[in-house]
Amino acid sequence: MIFLHDLITINTPQDYKLHLASWNGRQHPLDVFVQDKERWEGWNTWRGEKNDFNRKYIFSLIDSYQEKHTWLFGGVYEVLERGAAKGAHSYSVALTDQYKDMIGRLKVHFVRPGRARALKFENYIDSFSVAELLKSEYSGEAFCGYENINHDFMTLEGIFQRSKSDWKAALQSVKGIYLITDKNNGKRYVGSAYGDAGIWSRWSCYIGNGHGWNDELTKLISKAGKEYARQNFIFSLLECRPMKTDDKAIIERESYWKEVMLSRSEYGYNKN
């Protein structure tokens, strides 16, 4: 077993606060890290009432929520300003060069003690074991198989924005029937992808505008904004078929699933 202290050297751990970034009720920081490094930096600026990061440096780890007790190294930030004035809620931080080549690559095993997001680094530095050192920066979940797709909008957004090759190759090569579930109200939308485009092209449209030009979803997103899709839409595949499958068969199966899911009723967003 290789421990974190075997790989890195921090002579004054008392100058560091450990940041354990995890699900905040709306977003997984792992998805944020993949999608937008500026937004990820923002996760390290929140001051809060407890002034959690009250030391010179923040050693950030990101919950790799698909792997139990596994954390991805998100960088070391220097706290430049603390926002101590009344009502201030943010730090000013800057990413340092400390172990910069390991950001997004180093994964460690650590059992989190309770729910605290900020811990004294010196108390835990010997508790981290190295789980993996990736060849390149983590760029999103590996393709999970057609039958295992049950992903929220924000996770797919990162995958599609980066045109992740394994996902793209898999979804470009099939037609199919898909389900979008709105977890805010339980409503469902059944759709299909046929022709020469495949699932990848069809879902790219949703990622682009949040509604895929479906009538009822367009009304919803036009009023509530794309952020509603990010927070509430979950995608899954009901069926996938080879690209040689006749489009008529896909359309017939789409109709079947609309009946099964009652998505033409008050329980769904399908109009026909």
C-alpha cells in the first residue's frame, strides 16, 4: 500500500485545511470539475459562518461518488483574502503550483469522518492511501453500457461538451427509445432517435438547449430556464437498436413506451 505522504511532501501541514468537496444537494463537484474549472474554483471560495478555511492553504479533494471512499485531487489553493467584513461570504483564492501535475489524476482512499467539509490537514495526512494515478486528467465517467444509462443532465453535459470518445462511439452507433424523467414532479417524456443521427446527435440537442425542441419541454424550459433541466432531468435508454433497424420499427416502439409510461397523460410531457 502506498500512502499519500509517500508521494507528496508537506512540511507544515498545520498551514493547510483539508477540503472534502461533495454533493451539496444540487451538484456533484466531480461533475463541476469536469465541466468548468472556474466553477470548480468557486467551490473553494465559500467562506460560510464558520470560516472553515482559516489557514493559508486549502488542500482540495473531490468526492468520486461512483467509487466508495475515493477522492480525486482537485488542487492546492492559497487563500489571498478572507472576506472578514460583516456579510462577506467568499474567500479570494488562487490555484498554486503545488502538485499541479497531479490535479485530476491522483485518486486517494479515505473514509470521511462524519459530514464535515473542512478538516485540519495534520490530523488526517497519514490516513490517505493512494488508490490510483491516472495517465491523464479525469474527464468524466467511462461509458457504462446502454442498459446502465440513468444519468442526470449535468453529468451528460460534461460528457457531451467534451465529446467523450467512448460515449460518443457507443451512442452514435445505435437508434433507440429514451426516457427523460423530471424528478421535480415525476413527469416523463418518451422520445426516439432514428435516421442516420443516432442517440448521440439527438441527445446533443437536449444538452444544447435543454429541451430538444419538444413542444412541452420547450414551454417548460422557455419559462424556467436551462438550469431547470440541469437540476431536474434524468436520461435513460428504454431500448437501443442497430442503425440498420427500420425507422418505422423505432417509431412503433416509441408509441408502445408512451403507453407504458402514461407519458401522454397528466403524468408526462408527450403530446402525441
